[in-house]
Amino acid sequence: MKFFRRDFLFFLLGVLSLGLFGRMVRRSVKNPAESTGETLPDDFELPENATQQEYRLGGLVFRVDRKRKVVCAHKAETEELVWESQGEDQWIVPGAAFPMDLSPAGELWVANVGRKRLEQLDPKTGRFIASWEPKQVFGGCCNPVRFAALAAGRFVTMEKGVSRACIYLPTGELESVVTDALSDSELTYLLCRDGETIHLYDTGVRKHWEVR
């Protein structure tokens, strides 16, 4: 049986097509939530809590002091200082980002951006409880610059340098990439909560994403 050149070319094109299809399938499985996001309208105004600097729980107010590199808690009624925390072994805050969040379960998490991890503090005492970091270490010099603690121990992050937003499992495994097209400047990244929905904004590219 003769094997003609034309048949060989068709065979080769078929193999290449299958390979390309396989790459597309693998990408879709790895990044199931990747989205181009919604374009912000020209008259868009940020929600009031988009620049939230403090969190409240059990009669206490939690804040970060970037200048002194400490996390502190005050009584909500009197502003009396209850505790200050330097985390597990000092907060490293080389830039403007020093984010914190309260999980739906009332866990207090703070980003030690210079050490590329999140640290959990006891809301009542400020005592260090645990740290979390992704299996594949955050890129850039200091991340995550924005984050939110989701239900069931998951986290959503906005990461500078690599310009992406991701969802991670409690184990540190990457669950999905929300977007890999953030702007180059972290100063345009904003993240806020609305019930169980997390809103991610990038005013640099005028985009908005929702995570639940």
C-alpha cells in the first residue's frame, strides 16, 4: 500500500490540530474562572467600602499602622488600645500595601507582603495563630497587595508584578485565575466586600470582576 505525500500532510495537520485542542482544554481546566471582566462605565463611582482601612468584630476595631509596621486593636467605643501585634516575626512592608481582612468565620488575616504570606491573628489578643502561603510562591517583591478571605478557608488575591488576580484553596493550591490582565500599578487595584460577593476593581484598565 502506497503512502502518498498528500496523505502524510493531512495526517500531520490532524496531529497538530489535536495538540492545539489539547492545550486549549488544559488551559480551560487550569483557569476555569478566568474572565475579561466587566468594563467600568464612564460615570463609575467606587463603593464607599472600596478603600476600607479598618474592620470591626466583638466590640473591637482593627487597623494597620504602615508607618510603625504594626497591627493594632482598639475598643470601638473608647478607642482605648487593646493590643498591638508584630505578627509571627515582624511585618515587612516595603510599599503602600498592608492589607487585612476578616473572613466570614471571623478570622483576622493580615498580609505580610514582604514575606509573601498571610498571617492569622487572634482577634482578642493579637497573638499569632498561623500563616498561609500558596504552593507556588507569590511572584514579585511583595504580594499579595490586595486579598480577601473567603468561606471555607479560600483566598482571593490581587498580585502586582505578575498583574493577576487568583483564587486559592486552603492547601495553597491554585483554584483558578480570575484574570491575568491587571494593570502594572497596584495603586489602581481595589477590593471590597458586599455580603458574600467580593468585588475586584482595576481602574487602570477600567475593569471589574466578582468572586463568590
